[in-house]
Amino acid sequence: MDMTQEGMELIAVWLLAFTRFAGFFVQAPIWGSHHFDKKILIGSAAAWTFILFPALNVPPKLSFEPFTFIMLIVFQFFVGMIIGYASFIIMAAAQFAGSMLDTQMGLSVAASYDPASGTSINMMQRLHFYLAMIMFLCFNGHHFLVRAMFRSFDLIPLTGLSLNENVIGILIEMTAKIFYLGVQLAAPGMAALFITQVGLGMLARVAPQMNVFMLSFPLNIAIGLTILTGAILVLINALNKNFVLDREHIEVLIKAMKLTPK
């Protein structure tokens, strides 16, 4: 093998590894935030690629045919996005829980721009999201994600991925977790607000001259904040428990994307 061919293979390996890290940073918690400039994310992906590069081997069937190599780049970007998406599930569930509480507490009209997501977000939704992010950092989730990305290069080759029924099933299960975990996180506040609405409905029938509609706004906010304050430890424990489960799901997902020899 001449020096030119060997140099092209090393450049191709670096580019494929960089693409996987870039796809990961697009979706991953914290790194995928709009707080970070795109140049910082690109530099971070390049830095991690340089750190990992000495441990990477040139795949035996690395093709330089233009269409094939472009597809390899697309596959690596897709691998990084899948791992990043799987790591963002708990954050999305926390946001979903907060959005439900915002609707029930009447705070959905008080939306403001959030630089972390790049969209308008409500108060409870933002509170739940940043609480989940703090727990993610306290639980060393960012360290685990870096190790998971390094581990992915041992299991998933740079020449492709196995998008089988196990991978699809895991992604569907994790996506469904956004909804039922969000409901669980919002359950204490939702239950208290539901009882409040029932009580206000009964009060409106007993005293129709009272303006129950105007009374419901401050009452819903007060009860919602009180229940959230009282259930904050339950919320933190639920987040910690699900971060542990999310780690296991990410490890299983990476193993499921491993190409099996035919």
C-alpha cells in the first residue's frame, strides 16, 4: 500500500468518526442546546475525534466510490443522532410534564423565548427542563455519554450500522417513554388541579353569583406551585431512577446497532 492510499484511508476514517460525533452533538443534552454556537460544537466534535483517532482502525472494506462514501457519512451521522436522541428522552419527558402543568395552571399564555431550545417555552416547562438538566449533570450523565460514544466505535463499525427490528423497537419504546414518564412526573400536580377544578365547579353551582372563573386563575397557580414544591423530592428521585434506566437502554441500543457477520 502506497503512502497516498494510506493517507486517504486515514483521512476517510477521521471524517467518518467526526461525522458520528457531529450527529451526536446535534441531539445530545446540553451540547444540542442553542446556548452553544455551532462553531463550538464543530470544534468539540473535531477535538473528540482527534482524541479517539489513534485508537481507530481502518475498516477492511472501506470504499472510496463517491456514492458509497457519501452513504457511509450519512450512516455515521445517523448513528450519532440515534445515540443523542436516546440520551435526550428524559429531558423531553420533563418538558412534556411541565407543558401539561402549564396548561392546567393557566400559564400557557405566559410563554417566553428559551435560548436552550430556540422556541417559545412556558414557565413550568422550563423549570422541569432545567431541573432535569441539573440532575443529568449531577448524575454524571455527560461523562456516561462520552464513554457511550467511545464504546460505539468498538461495536458499530465505520462502514455502516444494523438498523434491524430490535433498534426500531427500542426507539419506539423510548419515544413512548416521553409520554408516560411525562404523565407520571406531572401526576401530583395534575391530580391536585383536577380536584381543584371539581371543587370550583361545585362552588359555581352553590354560589352562582361568585365569579369562579376569575378566582380559578390565582387558585390554580397557588395550588400547582404548592404541590410542585412538596413533590420536588419525588420528582428528583423519579428523574434519577429514569436516568439509570436510560443508560441501560442506550447501551442496549448501541449493541443492537452492531453489524452481525453473515
